[in-house]
Amino acid sequence: MKKLFIKCILYLFLILIALEVFVRVFHLYTEVPIRYIDEFGVEKSLPNQTGYAVTGNRRQNHSEYKINNFGFNSYRDFTPSKDKIEIAIIGDSFIEGMHQDYYDSTGKKIENKLKNIEVYEYGYAGYDLADQLNLVNIYKEHFKLVDHIIIYLKYDEDLERVEYKPNNERIALLKSPLFRMRDKIKLLSYASSIGIVDPIKNMAISIINRGVKPKAVDTTYKIDEDLKRLENFKALIDTFGFDKSKMSFLLNSKATNKDFLDYCKANGFQIIDYGILFEESEQTPTLIYDQHWNDHGRELISKEIAKYFSQSKTIN
């Protein structure tokens, strides 16, 4: 019985080693860029990293990323100056573009359509409007040299708070032994990405949170969600400011509240709307396994942005 037990342990170990080699050889695991909070309190990726982002259990999407010296996934460094024309696009994972090779990003597609213009993509997974406006405010001298700034706005996700606070808890969690182990053991990283270890992960979270009382929900006052988002929007604009002469919003009007759109129009906020293009496209503009833009979707986005600048002459 003892020999059988030892053999089972040995075989299990050998199988795990073989699977680890298999996952590494076929690069089934994703390489997650190291995140950090810089000296100004801005959360972004650690500069000068390279790697491959992999999605799906059969490498449904395999793309190369390159974190530049400013801490964002980009095919170029950000060097704005008075002698050039630059467009900055700031947003979350849709702008970060980990589902697309960095050298074929939305920004690169825009450059192919607008000659003699450099496009800088400040994309970071999880950014909302507070993160985006704070970034512009913190690095105000940097963005003063940029000719136009596009803020990517997801109406139902990006207007949930009225102030910026760095997510120290998330960074601390990513630096925890469990996450470090996941990054070193590629089989574990792969298993995590396809959901195999979710039950164990959820159990660990429940153990950590055991004894912590959930926050009480105030049901005495309920505000309409759309009204709340609009008020949050106003508060963020009041806090950080918004230069309407050189800033605009990129959004999908088909997924945005009409009252919010009417408010933006009435108050002079410029909008680049890709909703109609997406709706009329015969080819799906998003990936089949999530809602991030695929190559066709990024082509449509770049087309709409190029059209906006060609017609408005904002940066000429």
C-alpha cells in the first residue's frame, strides 16, 4: 500500500512536470505585465516590458505587447513636442489593446489614415473616467504638448465614482505569494486563465474575508442610476477640468444614455461616436469570447476617429 501511494505521488509529479513543459512549449499561458503605482500615485504598467497575451484554452488569441518607457502598451514611446502633431487616446483595456499585436493597434491604424500624425495610446485595464482625467491632470505638462486628447468612455462602467484613489489593494494582491506563484508556474497560470482554479481561488477569498462584516446597504435613499452617473460626470469635470478645445469623448452612442448624450451636446463636449458603424457592420467588430474589439472593430474605430479629425480640422 505504501509503495502504491509513493508511485501515485511520483506519477502525479511527473504528469504535472510534463504538463508544465507542454504549456511552456506551446505558450498556452498569458504573460501579464507587472503593474505598479508610480511616485505620482498613478497606476500603470512597469515600463519597458514585453510579452505575449494569450486568451482561451486553445490559444484563441495570441498577441504581442510592448510596454513603453511611460508605462503603456504601445508601438512607440511618447515624445510630444511643439514641432509635431500628436493625438492621445486614454482608456481601459480596450485602448490598452492586449488582444492585438502592439504594432497593429488602433493607434497605428489611425496613423495609417492620418499622415504626419503620431498617436499615443494610454490604455490600462480597469481605467475609468476618474483614472483618465487624473492622468491628464497629474502629467499636465506632458499633455500640454499633445494636440488633441481622446477619452474613451464606457457609460455603464466609467462613471461610478466622483474622485480618484489609487487601487493599492489590487497592487498588493498582485504582489501576494499566490499571484507570484501563478506567474512563475505556467501550468497554474494557464489553469487560472481558463477557470480551473476558480473554486480554489473563491475558497481562499472567502477564508480571507471570514469575519469581515459586509457593508450595510442604505435602502432608504435610492437614486436613479443614470442621474447618478451624470452627477458623477459633472463632479469629475469640476474637479479635474476639461479643455473642450482639445479634448473629446470616444463612445458608443447605442450603449449610452440619451440624456447623458444630450447633456454633452448641450454643453459643448465633442463626441466621436462609433456606435452606428458597429451596428451597421456586417462583420462582427468584437471577439467571439468577450466584447473587446477585434481587428475589424479597431479598423472601424480608427476610421471614425480619422473621419472626425479630417472633418473638424481640430488638429490642423
